Amino acid sequence: MNTTIKEMANGIFMARLPMPFRLSHVNVFLFIEEDGFAMIDTGPNLPGVMDALEDVLARIGRKVEKCRRIFITHFHMDHCGLAAIVRERSGAPISLSEIDAQKIRAFSIDHDRVRRMEAFALENGLDRDTIKEVSDIFLSFEKATVPFIADGYLSDQYHLFAGGHDLTVISTPGHSRGHLSFYLPTERALIAGDHLLQHITPNLSPDLIDPAFHPLESYLESLTRIEKLEIGAIWPSHGRPFTNMAGRIADIRKHHAERSLLALQALEEGARTARQVSQSIFGRDLSAFDRMLAMNESYVHLIALEKRGLCGRKKNSAGVCLFEHSAR
Ligand SMILES: [Zn+2]
């Protein structure tokens, strides 16, 4: 499989760990400290990933047992799935945002995430067969994150020192409500998690625990926050590091403006569910999992339009949510 390690700056390594998905890998960051190391993100608890992590650590003369601290960008399995196992073997404390730490705790109880996803999907017009397929996928990946209780919380502007480098925590909510990025001022680099990627736009989905969260609005604000920093290089969680942050952000803004317009246009014919709107935007030829992601992203655009007064929401007698163009 595809495991590589690259020195990004003195004492900082980016390791690319394999994943058995369309998204074929995740990048984690290792900071060399005396005989140990600190890390940002861990990879998922899926077959072969711990072996790959041990392999890259061996290449820089380190062992999992020598991990001193674990920092996490956000709660998704590919970022924190192995954190509890690394902690168990090394004693390293795990830190992340309080919001995402609570999410990991909540989701670890009684298939909580699956139940919340099912209720949300049903309310937004996804058919039962698709929901069943997606539930099975969610259930099959429950073990990909070993649940943990965080040892500490990180918040915006918190200063860290790792591998001889200063890091500043930058809160970048959007892709997840508690998403964090890590800024290295001396390197003019941002360890961006899934906030900014070169070739894909991070999925925006509703927060299943906090329905008041507005992912699109927060995401766009978080782009503005990082634009204010002196950043020469983005070190992302997927794909290669890249330099043209301003150009990439401009492209993503344009992409979301176009999506919002398509979502609004989809309401011109009449009231529609988020699922129906997603068919107008993303088409019909999607896998079950992608149908769910498309519905989520359409919902996120619709509630942003609603906040701007451009559409409204009502429920039909079956409890299904319909969005309506305000001008109609
Ligand atoms: Zn993610």
C-alpha cells in the first residue's frame, strides 16, 4: 500500500497512511522530540493502518510507545480513529476541540450517530432503502474510531510547542463544528486538516447534535480567518501540500456561490425536500452513500439561503421537511 513519509521542516514529518476508500490515504504529522514525538491526527482504526504508522515511525527511529502528545484536527475516523490505541500504548494525552471531543463521546453510545443520521435523512426526504444502506455502512465503520475521552481541550489561539516549533491553534469550524487547524508562523504553513484541500471541497454536513449550526456560513468565515494569516503553504490531510491558498479559496467561494444558486433555482418549480434539491444539483446517478452526502450538502445550502431570507421551511403531514422559495 501507499505509505510515504516526507520531512516538511526541520523535525516535522508528514506521513501518508493508506485507507481502503476512494479517498485512498490520510496525512498525519509527526514532530520529533528528543527520543519521542508528538503527532497531529492518527489515521483510522482500519486493517493495516497501525502497521503503516509503525512502519513510518521506524523510518524516523521512533516507536508508537514514544508518543508524547496527540493533537486532533476533528472527529472523523480517518483523523482520530487510532488515537485511543496510541494513547494506550504510549500514555500520550489526547487533545482536540471540546465540541468534537463531546461528539466522539456521544457517538460512542448505542449507535447514536446512526440513529441521528436516520432521523435526519428521513426528515429530509431520503428513501428508506438508501437510509438502510447508509446505516449499514455507518455501522460497519463504528470500530474505525476507538472511542476515547479527551485529556485536554484545545481552543482558538492556544499556543503549542512541538518538535522545536511554535504552533497556534486556529479554530476553523465548517467541515466539522469543532474543526481545528494548526498554524506554524516560522514556516508560514498551516496544517489544515480537511478545512482546505487542493482538489476536493470538504464535505459540508449538518451537525447531528447541534441543529443550530450553520456549516456553510461557518466554513466561509473560517476561510476568511485563515486568509488573514501569513501562509505560504497548506499542509492538508488529503493530497499533496500546496502553495496557492488565495487562489484555492477564491475557487471554493465561487463553487459554493454556484451551488447556492442551483439550490435556489431548484425551488422555483415548487416546494422541495433537501433530497429532491440534491437530485437537481448532483444528478441521480450516485451511490447510496453519495446520495446521503449530496442531501447533506444541499440541506446546508438551503439553510444558508433560509438564513438570508431567500427561502422558508415547512413540514408536511408525514413530518418531512420542505423548502420553499420566498418569492413564490
Ligand atoms: Zn473530515
